Amino acid sequence: MSKRAGLVVIIAAAILWGLSEIFLGDVFYRFHIPMRAASMTAIGLMLLTIGRFAYDRPGSSTAAALLAGAMRCMVPKLFICHFTAIALQGFIFDASWTAMRAGEKHSLRRAWISASIATFVGFAVFGFLGAYVFGFGRWVAAGPVGILAWTMKSGAFASVILLGLVPVADKVAAYLARKQVAPQT
């Protein structure tokens, strides 16, 4: 895929992630859908996977996450915790994807492992930041054991969802690559 087309895919993934956080996330929170953070994380990581399969450049997932997080912060009101969580997920996904060379090997297994690493590590770091840096009451009250229990439960749930979403991401990225190469009529 050309650099320009790849950047468009990365930006589109970021915008879709940001919009899903705003609109779908609002529905999940309003109706108290269980495991909403894990579900929203899985959706975001699926979009990052599409982006990385389409345009595999280190740093692109972090940039996409920063854009998605910034969008989420602007609507409906500023929540720095949402930005922090999204940015962490994108950065950790970027690092694990690059370290595992998931795009270079075009391995669904490696892509899923990279996304799963991002869920577990991202949830843990977010929980500890929430408790010990931002002082969010919920996380302070949970303590380290509660944070780790939430991390394991939410990370496992998101990873199971990603078992189905990573192959979908691969198909979407392949479709986008074919469309970009095919002549327009």
C-alpha cells in the first residue's frame, strides 16, 4: 500500500476508534453494559490491527491512539482518564506489534498476541495510574489486588473478543489493499 493510502487508513482507524468511544461508549455506559471497557478496547485494537496490517509503520498505532483519545476528550466533556487509557492501549499495542514483527510476518497469531498484550498491560498500567497518580477514588479503594483482578478479568474478556476480531481486521485490511491497487473505473 502506498504511504499516502496507508496514512489514510491509519487516520480513518483513529477517527473510527474515536467515534466508537464517543457514541458506542456512551450507549454502553448509559445502559450499564457489563465489561464495557474490555469491549471498547477490543474494538479499538481491532481498528489498530486493520491499520497496522494495511500500513505497518512503528509509531502509527501510537499516533492513531493519540488522535482517537483526543477526539474522545473533546466530546461530550473532557475526561483525561479516557485519553490516558486510549493512548496507553495504542502505545503498548505499537510496541508489542513492532517487537513481535506481527505485520512483517503477517501472522494472525502474532497480531492477536500483540493486541492481548496491549489489553492486559494497558489495563494494569491504567489502573495503577488511576490509583497512584490521578488518585481516582475507585482505583485507590480497589488497591493493587483489586486492580490486578480487574486487569485479569477485563484483559481476558477483551482477548477472547479479539480472537474473532483479529481475523476480521485481516480481511478488511486485505480488502483495502486490493481496492487501493485496483484501477478505479
